[in-house]
Amino acid sequence: MTAVVTDADQLGTSDFIASIPAFLGYIPDDRMILMFNRNGKIGMVYEAEFDQPHTSFAERIAAIAARERMRSVRIVLVCDFRRAYRGAMSFADTVGEHLDRAGIAVAARAHTTELRRGGSWTDLDHQTSGAIPDPAETWAAVCAVADGHIILSGRDDSRARFAQLPEPDDATRARAALESAHPSFYRTTLRELCRHITADTIPRPDVAARVALLTANDSARHALIGVALLDLPAAAQLYTALAAHLRGIERAHLLAAAALIYYITGQGIVSYDAITQATAAARADRTKRFPSLIHFVSTAHERAITIEDATILLANGQLHAAKFGIDVPDPTDH
């Protein structure tokens, strides 16, 4: 039986490279990965595209890492040899220099052409090499999946979860409009979502028609964040699935809620893709006010707001859920 490593510094190169997909939520390709260590634990994991201004990224990531009091970093280049020797290594050097000046030690630098079981890696500082174990069997992957996260085979698969599906037909929308006139409409619809979140099931598209009308009510919309406390990963998947059947501001509201939940549960890449889609949907609907939640999540990404600071919106959601007679777990439990 493999012993549990409680100090990230004890992880060998093979193990920490294999754990990357679990932290990102997908298997990266043509990316530089930065794995930061703080107090013996993985504190932050960042991915960076190679085709961007190297110095500006290095300055930004060094400032964020210093602010979050990261102690060390391991840099992994996932790219082919041509890319590695035509700029990727230079990028890693630039980032490493800025981090070092910020007091963050570069513990290791490694390169692999493909992050998969049996793939080889090379230590760029000591020229040692080794094989990558199965990423799906790392402790990080087991914990991530047990916590409701999904590890996809590539970044395109991450974006694909936000693809648009057919909207509810006119008859379905008409029925939803009639139901919305009932005084208990918002409470009933929220309770229906609670059942799906608790059971971790995806409802029929007709539910999307009712949820679309629910998002027009400020308090009910805030309550979406509150009922998510029943099971955050399940709620994020539910809101993403419902948003696929909606357009414009209705889609934007649901994806913004999903983006916040993904952010709070540590799925930064998925959260970024969700808020990008939410922003596009909101901008396409010029008839409605731009959702404030989009501004918040976008700012969280731009300034690397801590998860602890972002969870304040969970408490607000809990209060709004209570207005509809729905009790949810306390945000401090998450």
C-alpha cells in the first residue's frame, strides 16, 4: 500500500507531474504548469500559454504568489521538443527569475512531451529522467473524483461542457409562463432544483424554461447560490446543464452561478471557461443589465481572490434561500 504523502516537498518528480490533471481538471497540452507549495501543501496550480508576453506574465504571477505567501514552485513544460527549445524554456527561465526575486524558490523544472501513463519526463536542471505513472491513480486524482470533480482528456473537452443545446419550445415556455403566475412559483422551482442537486441528476429541458423565469427575480437568483450548498459540485453541473438550453441573460445568470461554484471548489480552469461563456451571453443580450456576479467572478480571476473571500457570496445565498423557506448547510461547512 502506498503511503500518503503529507508534505508536498516529499513528492517525487513523477508523482507531482502525474497529479497535474487532477488539479487542473483536464490533461494539459502545450502549456507551462506552475505548482506552488505553501506550508507543505500544494497551494496554487497555474497554467500558462506560451504565446503571451513572458515578462508581464512573470511579473503578475510573482506578485500573486508572493501575496499568497507561497514558499516554492515546480515548473513543468508540457510541449513537444521544438516548442521547448524555441521559447518555452526561455519563458520558464523568465518566470523562475521573477519568482526567485519575490522570495519563492524554484524547487524543480521538468519537461514532458505528453502527460500520460508511461510518458517520459526530463529534469531540466539535473538532466535526470523518469516515467510518468497513471495520472488517474494519483492520490490527487482519487481525492478530486471523490469530491465530485471531473478530469477531462483535454482543454477543449473542458470548454465543450458549455456547448449550447436546443432551447425549450414555445409550448414549454408558455406553460412555464403560466406557472410563474402562481405565488409559490419561485419556492416550488427552487425546491425542484434542490431535489436534483441532492440526487445529483440532470432534469429535462422543460425545467430550464422555469429556471429561466426564476432568474428574473433578484432574490430567487441569489437563492440559486444558497441551494447549491446542498452539494456544490452537483449544483455547478446542474446549472451548467440547464444553461445549455438557454440564451442571453438567462444563460449568463446560470453560468455565472456555476462559475462562482467552480471557483470556490477549486476548479479554476472550468470557472474561467464558465465566466467567459457567461460574459459572451450577457453581452449578446443588450436589453438587460449586465449581471454583477459576472463582474465579481471575473475580478476574482483577474486578482486571484482567495477562495475564502469568494465564499462570502455563499452566506448571502443562504439568506435568500431562507426567504423561500429552504434550509441549507452553513457555508462554513464547505
